[in-house]
Amino acid sequence: MSDYPPPPPPPGTAGAEEPVDALGRPLAAWGQRVGAFVIDELFIFVVTFCAVIALGLRHRFAGHLLSLVMAAAYYAVLNGSEMGQTFGKRVFGIQVRDAASGGPIGVHRAGLRYIFVGLFRVILFFGLFALLDGLWPLWDPKRQALHDKIAGSVVVRVTPS
């Protein structure tokens, strides 16, 4: 046994314990969430663009409506699934989970999560609300966006970053 105290933590890490969910899993970092969102939005854009061409849609409104429907289905089904991951979330090793139980949130709550952001980013304050929602995890102790709070979800890491 040594009479000396343990060495101090490396510079910049003192007191910076990683936030965890109710079950002790590390919460996703903001950068992981943004990266996953970018990948998902690019994927949806490409798929929607191909669908618009394949269906011969000539009106912008029809293309936007198709994009909204496809995005809502994509996020609801994949985030609500047992895995709780869209393609972007798989790439970044994160998943959506129920804040209390740690289980999947289901398609309905995942759909609510998307609708909250998807519709309000267009309707409310020309995207100001979406910006606020996207930045919210930076100062929230549970790293939740507003849409996570509405749906009762958290985004956790499932692989080391």
C-alpha cells in the first residue's frame, strides 16, 4: 500500500465525467448526432430524388410531399425499431432508446419525434425552432434535444467513440 494519492487525471479531463442515461450507458455526443443526421438527410434526399424521377413527378409540391412522407417513414420505422438506429446512427454507433426503460421507443413515438422536428422546422419561425432543437443537446444535462424530451427518448452510444 502506498501513502501517496492517485495521480491527477490528464489535463482537460478533471471533473469531466461522461454523462450517462438512467441505465448507465454513455449518451451520444452532439457531433455524433449531427453526423448521423447529415448522413440520414443525404440518404433521404437521394432516395426521394430517384423516386421523383421514377414516378415522373413534375410539380415541386408533389416532390416535397413525397420527401416528407418518405422521411417520416424512414425515421419512424428505423428509430422505433428494436435496434433504434437509422443508417446514419449505425455509422456513428448511436441509437435511440426510451429514457426510462432503455428499450425501443416504437414506431409511434419515433414518428412523433420526427414530426415534431420535421413539421416545425418548416412552419415555425423559418427554421429557427429546428436550429434551437438541434443545438439543445449542447447544454442539456441528458443531452436531449427538444424532440427527445417530447418523445421521452435519449440517444446513447452503443460503440466506443
